[in-house]
Amino acid sequence: MTDILHALHAEWLKSKRTLAFWLALIAPAVVVGLQVAMMWDQYNYHLEQSKLFGSAWVFYTQQTLVIWTLLMLPLFVTLETALVAQWEHRSQQWRRLFALPVPRWALYAAKYLCGVALIGLSSAILIVLIVLSGLIFRGVFPGLGFEAAPPVRELALYGVLMFLGSWLVIAIQTWVAQRWSSFAVPCAVGIAFTIAGVIVIQSEYAGYYPYTLPALVANGFSENISALNILEEGVLPVKELLFGSVGGLVAAALGGWRFIRRDVL
């Protein structure tokens, strides 16, 4: 445990004031900003859809979460894990780190947990920005349907669920980014799998494809908007959550096992 804490502290020191950290703040703002622009430009359409969904909050949140999980999140994970890996690849620091009295598995675990923390931070910021932008819409567009109280409990719950569903993607991209020193390799892998996910999401295999798991979780928001219903009746995307979270931990362990067996980086 001490070794992991030391490695995590080192990762935190390296991450401060870096592009990887600032992207965790910027990426969710980009998605919410896009939704705000669309809402502003297509007011009548969003008014009709809000009536169909029964709430402007539900429609607005559903649209934002789908865009985030299906397109932005996989690409964001790809970029973040690649940037975290480049801290050592770019300066050829792996030989020096392997000479330190710190187990290799602790170094790899710190890299994975650093990626998890950055994605968790961005997920929390996304939920906060959804609520804040909805409250702004309440004042700017009084008749759009944002007069009701924001579904803060439901948003917080789904933010956690989508975050858990992304662990497998983080594990895959962390291993790829650590395995190959070239920045282009993990980026190419992430982009290819994300594009494939846009196609797979419409198929019966979406529940088994790592890059569509967070989107499948987000798709249930409009159907399970009642947090009471979700928590008490057990209406949860259990398969996707288990595959994403537990599968992510297993994949991270396998990636770490492969990592510590390498002779030269």
C-alpha cells in the first residue's frame, strides 16, 4: 500500500498544471457548451422534444449524456491515458523508474488510477455543468420547461454509473499507451474503437463491446429518471456495470501483469 501511495503521489505531482489535468476540466465544458448552442439555435425543436420526454431536464440531460458517453468519453480516455503515458515515454524515464525500490506493479497501478481519477473528475464536472446550464436556461427561456427542480440525485447516480462503466475502456487504453511509446498508437486504437462503437451501439453486441458500455448506461436515464425507482426496484444496467467496472479491474490486472514482465521499455 505504501508503494502505491508513493507512486500515486508522484503521478499527482507530474499531473499538476499539465495538459492532461486541464483537459479534464475542458472536455465536459465542450460537450455542455455544444448542447447549449444546439438548444439556443433549435429552440422550437427542443421545446417539442421536452414535451415528449415529459421534462426539459430529462431531454436535455439525456442528449448531453449520450454525446458524452458515445463520442467524447472514449476519445477523452484515449487522449488522457496517452498523455499520462508520455510523461515517461517522452523523457525515457522507465529505465530509471525500474531501478528504484518500487515494485513495477505499483508504477502501473498508479498510471491506471491516475487515468481513473482524471475521468472521474471530468464526469463530476459534467454533472455540475448540466445542472448549472439548466438553471441558466430557466432564466433565459422561461417557457422551455426548466422551471421544475433539477434531478440532482438522478444525475449524481448516473454520473457514478457511467464512470464505473468506463473502467474497462480506461484499462484497455492505459495498457496500449504504456505498451507503445509512440503517441500515435494509442490515439489510433482509441479513435478506431470509438468509430466502431458508433456502429456497434445499434447491434445486439453493444452490451459486450467495451467502448459502448457507458453509452448503454446513459441510454437508461430517460427511462429510469426516478431515483427512487432505480434504487428500490433495482432498475439498473447490471450487465453493463459489471462488465465495465469488474472487467476494467480484471483488464487492469492483466495489463499490469504484462507490464511487469517486460525487460526493456
